Amino acid sequence: MSFTEVHEPARSDSFPDGIAMQPREYEFEDLEAIPQYWNLDNPVLTHFENAFSIMIPPGERFFIDSVKAYEGRVRDDEGRDLVRAFVQQETLHGEAHDRYNASCERFGIDIKAQEAYAAKVFRRAQRWLPKKIQLGITVFSEHLTAVGAHTLLDSPDAEGEMDPQMLAFWRWHAAEELEHKSVAFDLFRRIGGGYLTRMLSVLAAALFLAVPMVRIARSMMREDEHRITGEERRQAAAFQRRVIRIQFPLLLAYFRPSFHPW
């Protein structure tokens, strides 16, 4: 794997020392070499992560649109630079996940159908929800991905659990999610987004993001010729319980009125 710094970094006095938003383009070493069950050699865990990956390209476009809807409110050079880098990072994430997702078709999964469904979900969200709620969904989603990024980057066991290419891929994505985790949140506050709107956006995110992701994962498991065993389900459940225990305090922090991503 490799990544290339393709745009200028963006910096802010509000970031911790040493943090900048650096857009990087990711290149896989060999997509065809990634095994079908790259996460703990477990089909349940892998299908759920793949479902998340399928949601990412239309999700990133949704997040970009939700931020750009209010970019006219950003009048300072630093703020505009942060929005620019946010858009660049999210665009590159979506492109890399598109390449990975397409590679999964070799396993007999109808990836195009799942991608079409994911895109439809986000089109509905854009059509039905107020712009401020859409930005609130982005804010909450950025918190979720930052929590996942912390979990992955801090995990001492990740190298023994994931295929090396996929571990490098998710680490690249995780690092950039941490770099830009406050951009949408600060814009949300700038346009008057309050605590109630932030909480309503959590409910909207559960409906428009979590439920479709579970549906995609289950659909891919049905299409998979491999019949999942009881032991594989128990292994996946044990892993997920361990992750939830680690992530729960970080997730819960979002519900404090005083919360800020940094």
C-alpha cells in the first residue's frame, strides 16, 4: 500500500499542537490478494465492515454536501481552508472505498445492487430532512468514525486480527477522520445548531445510516455461498461486545451538552 499527499494541508489554532488536515490519496498494493474474510477470518465481522465500506462513498458525498450547504457562512480564510481540506479528504476516502468495494464482486456478491441501495438511502435523507439536520447527521457520523478510529489505532491486537492490506487501508482512513473530526461540528455551532438539533440528528442517523447498513450486511451474508456457523456467530458477537465496551465511554461523551470533538 501507499498514500500520496495530494493537496496542501489545512491548519487551525483550534487544533491540538501538531495536528493538521492533510489530504492523501491511497493506493492498494494488490486488491486481488485481499482474502474474502479479511477481518479475523470471520464472515460476519467482514460482511459488516464491508457493508460500512459500501455506505462510505455515498455517505461521504452526503457529508460534503451538508457542509457545503453552509460554506457561505464561513468568511474567514482559516475556516474556508478547513472546509476545503474536509471536502478533499472525504472525496479521496469515497474514491478509495469505491475501488475496494468493486473488488469484492469476485466473491459473488452483487456489489452494484448494494451500492445503488446505499445511494438511494442518502438521496432520501437529502430530500426529506432539513439542511441543519443533515449537517447534524454529519456531525454525529464524524464522531462515530472518530471513535472507531481511536479504537483501531489504539488496538494492540489489530495486526493479528486483520489482513495487512485492509489494516493499512483502515488506518489511513482513521488517521484522516481524526484530523478533521471537529470541522463539521464547529460549522454546526456556527450556524446556530443547538443541543436539541444535535440529539434529533442522532435519531435521524440511526434511521438513515445504521438500519440500512445492517440490511446491506445481512443481504451480503445471504448472497454468500458460505453458510455461517454457530461458532463464527459466537466469535463475532464476542468481538463486538469487546469493542462496544471499549467504545461506550467515547460514544456516551457525545450526549454531554458541553461536548466538543477535541
